Amino acid sequence: MGRLKKVGILTSGGDAPGMNAAIRAVVRAAICSNMEVVGIMQGFHGMINNIVEPMNSRSVSNIIHKGGTILKSARSQEFRTPEGRKQAFDNLVENGIDSLVVIGGDGTFNGARIFSSECNIPIVGIPGTIDNDLYGTDYTIGYDTALNTVVEAVDKIRDTAHAHSRIFFVEVMGRDAGFLALRSGIASGAEAILVPEIDMDYKQLYEYLEKGHNKDKSSSIVIVAEGEKINGGAIMLSEKIKKEYPSFDPRVTILGHIQRGGSPSAFDRVTASRMGVSAIEALNDGQRNVMLGLVNKEITLIPFNQALKHKKQLNPGLLELTRVLSI
């Protein structure tokens, strides 16, 4: 394959703070490499419907501090079909796009992997998700910002929990992964943290709450990861506790989509910028079907197949830390 001339960039799946910083870095790194850049609006949906816009340095001015994504995002059922992917490829050919940078999570990368193998187009992925659940990287773009958002919210909730001597169940995002719940729980001093990777022992939770109650503990914060593995989430847990221990007077706060928004942290801005530049470097080096990662503070490459095949595990040291600190 000769020198790449025009790269398309898109964001897909759930938005994450720092995506705009990554877009900015990709565009400017491509321009430095004498490549044209095309923004594909609304992810794979926009690729199928040919919603594209040429981009230049000014297109990404004054966006590094903004949350969300200027390219918008959407989920596309049509892209799951061979016919939809062929239409998407035909549009790329029509626009002269010979490579792609995709920003998103595992669903995005699975679609990119299939598309690249069918259509023989080089694709590099940048991990952007607040869940931090992608194998092959210590951190995903958006995770640090979401983490700080959760901690700030829990700090405020603790004030009213203490004032009224209540237990608060705070539900955080993460889909089927407990990375956000675990680290935010430690950072906010939560008395208990419930994650889907570990089977929930209601008896153990009751014993802990009873122990704290007997010590005249004025309030408690329990961080609960969302997802089907914790049946009913924070609401169900609160109802069970209220039934078993009416004196606890539990309350529930579901942080929801507030965790996805907001200006990205400095860490997310720098990580996104590094990955954006590295994505163009990887394409120019002949890489394809790979995801960028940040491992031990260094940028790495991992094939989509490996990133999707393996399940990222919670840090056992952090799990032990929660046990020690909950005493």
C-alpha cells in the first residue's frame, strides 16, 4: 500500500470527556503528515449515510476543553449487516478516504474489526469510554474525568448523609464493569463498594452495616455499580435494607449521565492528545486493526482481536485495599 492520503475520523457509542481532545490531536497530526482529514458525523451511521465534513486545523480550535464530541455519536443497527458495511465502504471510496481512526469502546472496535477485514482498510482505534473496561490499556479516555465527577458528587452526598445519620446507596455507571465504582469508592471513602465482578453477599453487607450501626456510626456511603449482575441496583438494595433494618432510613442517588459530561480533566486531555497523535503515526507505520493503549504511562498497540477477546480484570490490590479500609 502506498502513502496514505486521506484519513476519516469518527466517534461511536457512548460519549466520553476527552473525545474532542483526541479529535483535535488526530486532525492536527494528520495535517502535519500532509494528509487530508474528513470528519464522519454520527459514527458508523454517518458512514453509511455519507454524512462527512472536511476538517482543518481551525475545525478543531477551542474544543480541547469541551465534553461530548463535535462529531456526534450514534448507534447503527444497519452497520451490523454486510449490506450496511458495503454501503459505508462505497461512501469512503467515493470520498477518497483510505484509512480510519475510530474513537469509542468495545462495540466500536468490534464493528471496526469486522469492517477492516471485509473491506481491507487500515483502522486504528482510540479507547474512549468512562467504563475503563478495555483490555490492553490502563486507562481509557474519559475515565479519569468521570471518576472525579463521582468523587465530587459523593463528597456532597456525604454531607447530607452525616447531617441526617443516613445510609446512602450511590449508583455509578460502568455497565458490567466495576472499575469506576471501585476506584471512586476508595477515593471517596465509601464504607462498602459493590461491583459486578464479585458475587454480592447480602449477609456480609448486612453484617457490615449492623457493625457500623452498633458503633454509632453517623452515616454510611455504599457505592453500587450499575448492571444486571447487581439485581435491581441501588434501588433494590435500599429497599431490602429498609425492610431488614428500618432504623437505617436508607436513601438512593443514581448519578446517571452526569458522569459522562463536563470538561475533561488534565489527565484525559493529555492522554487523548498523545493517543490522537500516535494514531496517525501508527497508520503511517502501516499498522491496521489495532487499538492504542496506555500501559505503564507509555503508548502501546494491541490488535483488536486481543483487546476484544480478553476481559480486563479488577486490580486485586485495590480490592484488598477496600477490605482493609472498611474496618
